[in-house]
Amino acid sequence: MKQKLLISSCLIGNNVKYNGKNNQIDLTSLEKKYTLIPFCPEVEGGLPTPRPPSEIVSQNPLKLINNQGKDVTKFFVDGAEKCLDLAKKERIKKALLKANSPSCSNSFVYDGTFSGKLVKELGVTAKLLKDEGITVYNENEIGKL
């Protein structure tokens, strides 16, 4: 029986990215080893596709805004909690999530100024999963899987 791998929906080719597109990658090697469980926390949290891009402006307290100045924190938190619920239900121990995403990144996110500057922080969903002991990778770390 293959191990389950939670994966960002955009990485399998679903058009759920903020701009209505995807970030599809070659999953051939992963599909041999894992059963892929796709999930998009932003969409599952209630945000539409396409949608204005969002960034984390504060970690404590957590606050995300979109580039129109609207507070979208609740959508990100709701999506992260739904993702964690799925991971627990499916007994998932590893996740492959989108780098630089305010939801999914396991290393860097945009700094909240919409200037393209990255800072070393976790996305909302990645942080919640890691805090629960789930190992989070990004698409540049497929070799580690």
C-alpha cells in the first residue's frame, strides 16, 4: 500500500492559483511511490479563483491582506484548519506544498508589501501542519521525498 502525500492542488495542474492558473509539475516519480491527495487551502477556505493576490502582513497577530487592502485572514485560517482535518483523517505524515505561497510555503513568503520581497517565514497551512508533526516539502525539494 502506498503512503499518502498531501499535495497542493495547483501542483497537480488544477487551476486554483490566485490568477486562475496552476503550477503543474511532473509527478511521475511521486505517483509511483505515493497516493496523491490534492488540496488547496485558499479555495477550501472560501476564496474564489481567480482572486487578488494576498500576503502575510503580520505573524503575531496573524493578518493577511490582499492587494486591494481587504483582510483575508479568516479564509486562510479556515483553509489551513480544513487541510489539517483532512491530513488527520487520512493519517497523512508528509505534504508537498507550493513554495512562496502565503498558505503553503515551508520556507519563504512575500513580506506583505506586495513588492516581491521574500522573508523567511512559513505559510499559514504549512505552519499548522508542521506544528502537528507533518513534514512539509516544497516543489523544489521533491528529491527528498
